[in-house]
Amino acid sequence: MRDFLPGEKSKRERILSIIRESYKRHGFDEIETPVAEDSDRLHAGLGGDNEKLAFGIMKRGLTQEDLQNAKDPLELADLGLRFDLTVPLSRFYATHRAELPSVFRSIQIGPVWRAERPQKGRYRQFVQCDIDVIGEASVLAEAELILASLSAFSALGLGEVTLRINDRRILEGLLESFGFPKAEFASVLISLDKLDKVSVQDILAEIEAKSKAPEAVRALEGFINRPQTLEFLPFGERQIRKALPDGFDSVAVANMVELGSILEAAIGGKAESLPLVFDPFLVRGMGYYTGAIFEAVHPTAGYSVGGGGRYDGMIGRFLGTDVPATGFSIGFERIIDLIEFDETATEDSVALIFDTGIDTSILMKLKAQLVSTGVRVRLERSTRNLKGLLDELAASGFSRFAQVGEATEVDQLTFKNLNQEHK
């Protein structure tokens, strides 16, 4: 959990505003949910390994006897800090469904908490930027999310981001075709999820050590070692089918092909021209994904910078009726260092520099007059090291400055361009 200095905070807010405006242009509406949720809801088996990292909030009024008799620490907590924004969104939709449109497109931006072991790119408190489409069962939802997400990355200057796409049903269909029993699917997928970090042989050895179906492991090995399997192929029907075993087909494959057709219509060209690749071994670790899954990668980052997928079964846990849902989250903390902004101020902002002894009522009068015209104003006491002060103001995003001197009205001030003068 970190503090942010003014310059850092300003950059973060600028990035968030770009993401917000980009998503809003694609028809999404922003909502807000509480930072705490019921503990039972956070540990309902839908958050995968993230549930183990959830911070619990202890019940009020616990006695020493309660503490001694608890068999599980979770018995002592009735609330917890949210570890993502998807579980709160599902509860939100179940609560407010009657007040929302039949297809609800939401934006959620806010902090989440996980008891991580802090390291580069991983923090115990971090911001997530989510968009979700709830109530749309067709691949139209995936198409909207893909285009909105790529648009946001482009607006941030991250046009080199590539979106890897797969479907959990394709993964499970492959494992079934290789001969793995369903009871082993989850275990095999956990191992396959490490393919971008661990060698193929190590992955296969790990699966073989856990599996009771050696012939299935051999079939998997043969498939992985095909020349075309580990190529990340452009997102088109020919490439999708090429990446899968001959004769392999499913509703999920048809959905992927249909998604490509929709994207081609949207951009007026081939979907292959978009930065999309079909990756038959993309897993995504969350346990609640039921269909298409996405992961955004950037060539200069050694980790994903966003991800998501379809989670049709989650809202039904709260509502009693399944509702189709698909979402995507930008890894906000992971893109911060990838984004470079022009430090030149983007708004008219003025520093009024004054000497000790000046009438403060005049200072406040000048400031109030400038503020009333929409200008950002800061009062700064003059220092012997004027250049150092101007450097600091420029770094804070101020565009102009004026030395008050004997001026009593705004039109008596002489304004200078800060970004030139301080050099």
C-alpha cells in the first residue's frame, strides 16, 4: 500500500480520466460499489486463488472465548475487503436488476485489496479499471469489450498492446479429446497456465506427475509440439482452425469465428488487421470463467496488462437465475510505467509569486479574480533560488507565472510562459 506524491497522483488521475472517457464513448456507464462485501460472498468459491488473499474484517464485540474457540479464522469475520470488482458487480446487479437496462454496460474504477507478497507489479492495494456487459448472451458482448479496450489502450498511447483470445470451453474440449478425465481438468489447466513462464517439458512433467492418464499426457505433448500450436496466430477463421486439432469443433469455435466476423464488420476490414491473436493455451486463472477469455500483453512488459472473460454463472449465485456476463479489466498499476506524458501543462494554470510583506488581501483578490475565469492558481512565496522554484512549478504542471510586485489588479500582472522561462 503506497503513498503518492502530487506529481504521481496527477499522472494517475490523468490516465484514469482518459480510460473513463474512452469507455464512456463506447456506451458504458460508471457505477460505484462499497469497498467491503459479506465474507461469505467473497469466499463463495468463485474468486479462485484470490479468495485466499482476501483481507477479512473481524466481527465487532468478539470475546477472548470467541477467539479461542474459532476453528477457522473466517469464523471471526463477517465482512472483507473486495479482492476484485467482479464479485461486487455481481452482487450490485442482483440487487438493482429492476432499475437497470436489460443489457447493462458498466464501468467500475476503484481500489481493491489482496494480501499479496509485494513485488514489482503486485501490491496489496491497487486500482482496477473494469468494464462489463451484463445480459448479453451473444458474442456481441465480447466484440464491444474488445473494441472498447483496444480503444482505451490506443488513447493511452499503448497501441502496441496485443489481445490474446481463447475460450475455456475450447480448453476443456481439448483436454477431453486428449483423454483426460474431467476430475483432472482443473489440475491440468493450472499447469498449462504457466506455459508462458515455464518450459513445455517442465509443464508436461508436472502434469504427468499428477495425472492418472499417461496416454492423455502423450496426446497433449504431441499437440503442443506441433509447429503451428505455439504460434500466436492472427484472429481469423483459417488461423483459429489451424491452431486446433484436425476435426476438432465445438460451439466455442463457432463463437470465435462469429466474433471475428463481427469485428471485421466493425472496422471495415479483416479482423486479422487488429492486434488480436488466438492462443489455444490461454487459461486465465480465475475459477468463474465459463466462455471466452482475454489477456492483454505489451512487448515491453513481462506480464499481462489486462484481462477478462465471460462469467455467465456468477450472478446466478446471488440472483438464483443465471445471467450472461462478460468483463475486461485494465491492469492499471501495470500500465503506469509504460505511459509517457508530455509534461507540458494541459490546462491554464498560473503561479503568483510574491515577496514577504505584501498585503495578503491583495493576493487573495488577485487569486479570486483569476480563479473565477477558470484558471488554476497557486500562491508561491519568492525565494532566493527563483530558478529552483520555477522548476518545481513546471514539474507540477503549471503553465504560467507572474511576479506580483506592486500590482493590485490582474491586468497589471505580466505573465510569462513557465515551461520556457524556467529553463
